Amino acid sequence: MPDLFAASRAANVARAAPLAARMRPRRLADYVGQQKIVGQGTLLRRLIEADRLGSVILYGPPGVGKTTLAEIIAHETKRRFVELSATASGVKDVRDVLEAARRRLEDDGQRTCLFIDEIHRFNKAQQDVLLPDVENGVIALIGATTQNPFFALTSALVSRSRIFELEGLSAADVGEILDRAVADRDHGLGGERVTLAPEARAFLAETSDGDARRALGGLEVGVLSSSDRPLAFTLALARESVQRKAIAYDSGDTHYDCASALIKSIRGSDADAGLYWLARMLEGGEDVRFLARRLVILASEDVGNADPRALMIAVAAMQATEFVGLPECQLTLAQAVIYLALAPKSNACTTAIGAARRDVREHAVIPVPRHLQDKHYSGAKRLGHGQGYEYSHDAADGIAAQDYLGVEKNYYEPTDRGMERDLAERLAEIRRRLRQEPPEHS
């Protein structure tokens, strides 16, 4: 028996939905942004048009249109759209959905598009349940995740899926979405007589960080909280509606990507970029101890003996961070970032220890020369341990001309930057003396 009130109930639910949900496009032609993925001639566009979807993983930050794109794909391919949330579904829920999809296909020939939001939250057993029906075409799986699928999903599911990375929307894309929301009388704010000032539009688009949902949320808050009609949506109203921007930051890709950007900026001697990435991580709630540890590592790895004071600064910053904590330790960390960025750079120490360890791993171990062996125990003299050792402090300049390794190796090769320029000259003279070579001018 038909439900006479179904349409009325659906309309009531639709009216209660937030602006971001109401403004979701229904067709691929209306989809804004992500042209590298859904533009004409792209792989995903061709898969949709040919109706050969298979399993797809949409990977990207919140608010860039993953759910919307999944709904559009189902609509364009004329499939039944079924949505599951990985945070609220178990193996039984997945099996029930798969069984229902199989029955629809057998009884009516209707195909199913199964959309799983936050699919990275499914455990291995839940992901494995999907595999047979993905392979035999019972469902077209679309998984959405904010985590890198190569780390967050099982290799079996990844190998059976095409992965598309969605990027944050550009300010121009978000601005276009805001314009549509203001003008749309059916789903947007067209009946509210809103005029969006250009500077307010630019502010909402910029502070959204590519998240259309955040921008539309700020617009909706401003309109609903103002009784003036017609409404001039000003920059002041936009600032008040958005308030403090929430920084998108997580312990997965964002953590590692920002840490990588911080280290590479300091290594590249860009103090301003280093400060920005430090600020991004601090605003995102990063553990300050992690930041301090990374700076200590960098001081040896990328500055080294070109400026030995860099390690002192980094260690002092680590100790100060532990001692004073936030918010004051941001000053110490900023000081260390600036110093390390401006210091002369050398990875000679890093290269040297890497080469030495590689020799230890890959070649026969060099025995300790007899004259360097420990002689401070009873019986050492009888074994000849330590015999022939020359005490360095008794030699001229404190350098005794003797062999300390047994073979000739040059691991440390100083650069001509910073203090290493002077160390290079001293090292050349020391090596000459140890190997008992004549001076170059003789």
C-alpha cells in the first residue's frame, strides 16, 4: 500500500537539513571543483560514463565533496545509493546490505552503489567481507576516507580499488558555491533576499580552507541570526559568523606532511616558511615535545659542524620546552627554528656515520689494532695488548703519528660552509700527520 504521507515527511526532513546538505549538487555537470578527477577525459569521468565503476576510494580532507560525488556517481550510473557509516556499522550490517543488494540484482536487475563513509575505521574483517561482492560486481563500492588509504586500508582492498585523491577546494570554487547558495530559491537562500558583499564572500572562501561545508555553515549562521530583510551580508557579519577558524589537523597525513614541510623549510634556510609550519602545527595542537625532538635531530642532521652551536640551541630549546610548556615555549621553539634555518648547512656528519655503518654491515669487521686494545687488566701485557701505543698528549700538537683503524678510510668530508671550512683544513693536516705523509709544500 502506498504511503500517502511519504512525500510530506521527506519535504519536512529536507527543510530541516543544513544549507550545506541542501546545496549538494545532484548532477556531475553541477559539481564544483576537483576537475583533475572529474573533468572531461579524466579516468573517473570515463569510468562513470562507461558505467564501469568497480571499487573506488575517495581520499581527501573534510568538506571537499566526497559524499556528494558518491551520490552523483550513483545517480549518473542509475544505481541504488546505499550509505553506511564505518563508525556505526558492524560486520552484520555490512552482510545485510550486501545480501539486499544481491537480491535486488537477482529480482529486478537493479544495481547498488554502496557508499561507506570513513571506511578507514573498518577493521580488517569488515573490509574483507566486502571483497567477494566487489569482485563479482554485486556492488559498486565507494569508500570515503580522510586517511591515506595505503596506510589505513588493507592491501587486499587497496589492490582491488581505484584511488582518487580529492584536494581542498580553491577560494574561487568556494566562492562559486556561496554565490549559488545565495541565489538558489529551491534549496538555498534565494528567498531570504541576501546580498553577499565581495569582501565577506572573499573572507568566507579564504577562511574555509577549501571546506565548502564550513563556508556554507558560516553563511547560514549569519543569515539565520540576522532579522534584517533584505540582508546586507557584510564582512563584519562574516567574521562574527565564522568566529575562530578550526584548524584541520590530524595525527595521520597532516601530522607527517607538516613535519616534513617544517624540516625541509629549515633545511632550505627559509626561516619564514619554517615559522609558518611551526605555527600550523602549534595551532593544530601538535605535541611540543615532538617539535623539540625534531629540531634536535635536524641540528645534527642538516647543520652539523657547519655551526656546532646549532645543537646547543636545539637542546636548550628542548629543555626549555619541557620546563615552561605552552604557551610560552612557542617563543623558544620559534627562536630555535629561526636560528637553525639561518645557520650554514652541512650533512657531512650524517653522510659520515651512514658510510661507516654501511661498511660495518656490508664488509668484514676490522679487528681492533693490537696497540689500541685495552691493557688495564691482569694478563693484558702477556697478550701484547696495548703494546706500542703512543700517548697523544706526549706528541707535538697532541697528534701522535699512529694508525687508529688498520685501513685507510675517509668517512668525514667537511663542506666549505661555516665552521666546517676551518675544520676541513685541520682535518687535512691531521690525516697527513697520522699517515706520516710529507707536507704538501715539500
